[in-house]
Amino acid sequence: MTIDRAVLAFAGLVVLTGVLLAYFVHPYWMALSAFAGANMLQSAFTGFCPAAMVFKKLGVRPGTAFR
């Protein structure tokens, strides 16, 4: 698995977790999904992604998007 795929998988997990928590616990958990979406949007324009930095430090193989 590359950093690119790890970031996409993690973002999807965060979004789904936020939606499930909003449905079963409290609607304010939708903020978690909104935060993940905003982070994906800003990383698309700036190339800066905190999750990619964490995965890189964990030794995940680099991909083409996050170097």
C-alpha cells in the first residue's frame, strides 16, 4: 500500500465514522465528516496533508501524490 492509498482509505474511514456517529449518537458528529472533507479539499490545492506526513513517518511506501 502506498501513502496515496493509505490517505484515501483513512479519509474514507473518517467520513464514514462521522456519518455513523451522527446517525447513532448525535448530529454534531457531522462536523468530523466536514473536517475530513475540508482537509481533502485543501490538500488537493496545497499538497499539504497531515495524514500523509504521519503515514510517511510510519514507513508507508511513498506514492506519486504525496512526496
